[in-house]
Amino acid sequence: MKRLVVLIIMFGAFPSAVYAQLPSFPFDIRSLIQQADRRTLRERADELITKRNDYAGAIPCLEKWLSAVPGDAEAAMLLSTCYDSVGRTADARLAMNLALADGLKTREQADRDFPPLFHKQVRWGRSRVLYPAVMKKGEQYRLVLLLHGNGHTPEFMLSWAKTLGLDKAIFICPEAPYMKVRETVTSQRERYSAAGESLGMPDSLFGEIIDLSAEWYHDVAMDAMQRLPVARNLKPIIVGFSQGGFYAHVLATRHPEAYASIVSICASMYTAGHVTEKYDRLRTYGVDALVLHGTKDDVVPLQTGELIHSAMEAARVQHVYMPFDGGHWPSAEATVMIRRWMIEHDR
């Protein structure tokens, strides 16, 4: 069974290859159906478990069943439980991965079998903090709310923030509130989004999703203002990349009294956020903006940056628009510009 373990990392991208690692049996599903007792191996496994607690005995039944009927996510999950009960931890992990992979492929079927309802929830979330390399006792710093892009993580963005070399700022980067299940499973690394794609919510709820995600980000910033050694007389600066850039604009237009400035990098923009209609609020509260966008961005087109720039001009928002030579990530030139912007706002 050791050969099962080596393909754990491959299950998401190549589930069929993982199935191929299950034990091979001279087994034909038709001969199974033609058995006199008319019972499938799956039913036998269920009986062994529910009536006899015989997990070890159920294992060969489920292995044979999955070799003949690949794609049975419930059977793979049950096999994982059986493996775990007899101490075969690595095999249990593989079987669970099979169940997850198959479950991801059957979302439409699940929606048909079990129609979903969607409900608002309040829960704990997590953020990560980047402190200056050297901190002086009693000194207070500027808080920077850093928002990552769709499918990224706080660690990804904070690693970039380190390159800014700012010694008077504390960066706090919250995880977007929804895990991207497929990307997380296939990459074996956590991936987050503020849009809730993996929940399969209807487009009619997108506006509410934006509101709730924005409030989560805002709550993180306000909580950090109370808990971290930051200057409370200095309003936070929001820096956002891609989807995070969109939410930087959402936050600043919904809570203009709470933030000093926006830095958006290759920001996306969604009409459901009703952002551009609210840019006049930035002018009213003196919130300025640095808007950067790659001229070769093949994820969020440069036209989106130009749209933001035009809308800000129309609302007479103080801002700098900088198209930079690059794609969907801040170039070295853009990063230098961001550093200068941050330093100027600390004076």
C-alpha cells in the first residue's frame, strides 16, 4: 500500500492517476451485479461497519469497489475512516483527498440533490502582521492595512511589503474571508478570496458579499488600531493588490472618515460595489489615492485602471495615476513609487 502514499501531492491535478494507485483486482462490475445475493461490495462494507464495527474487514471491499466505480466520493471518505481506524494514517489522507477531489467535481449534482441556502455568519478570522525590523520601546507607528488578491494569502503580500523597507509602518494583512476550495486542494496550499466563489452563491448576492467582506477588513483595521502600537492620531493607509485593490476603494468610499489614503495596484472593479459613484466622499474627507496599473496586465486590463482614473478625475479626488511597464504585479518602478508615497504620508 506504500505506493498509495507517493501520489498524495498529485491527487488534485490528476485524480485519475491517484485512482490508478488503488490495488488492482481481477474484478468486473457486471459480475458483481450478477451475484446471487445482488449485494454490492459497497453495501457489504456498510454492513461490516454499522453492524460489526469491522473497519479492517470493510477495507478490501471498499478498495475493490473504488477500483470498479471511481468517482464515488462517499465511498472514498468511508475508506479514509477505515484506514484511520487501523492506523494507516497516510492511506487515510490519500483516501480523504480522493473524496475531496471527487466532491469538487460534483458541485452541480450536489446542488440538484441538496439545494443550498445561504446565511450570514459571524465568525473569527485571521490576519498576519509585519512589524518594522527594529522597534523602539514606546514608539508608535503608522498602520497600513494590506489587502491581498484573489487566490493569494497574507504571507504572499507581506513578503512583498518587506521589500518596501519602511521602518515607520506596521502592516496588517487579513485573510480574505472565503477559502477557494478547488485551488487550495489542488495546490495543497491555502488560497483565499473575498468573493465566496467556492460557495456557489448566486450573482444576486454579490453586492452583499462585497459589503460583508469589506466590513471584515474594516473591523480588522479598527481592531488593530486599538491593539497594536500604532499612532491613533494617524489614520491608516490602505494598500491593496488586484481584488484587494478593489476592496481598498470599497473601504475608503464606505468609511472615508477612517482612512488617510489608498494605494491600489492592478485593482479590479465591480459595478456591484457601487464604488465610482461614491468617489465624492473621498474628496469630502480629503482621502487621496495612488492608482497603479500594469500596461501589459493580462488579468485585469489596463482599461480598468483608466476607468478608475477617469472616475476620480470626474469626482475631483486628489490622486496620482501611474500606468507602469509590467503585468499583473507591481514592477520595481511601481514598488519604488509606493515606497515614496508611503514616506511622504508620514511627514
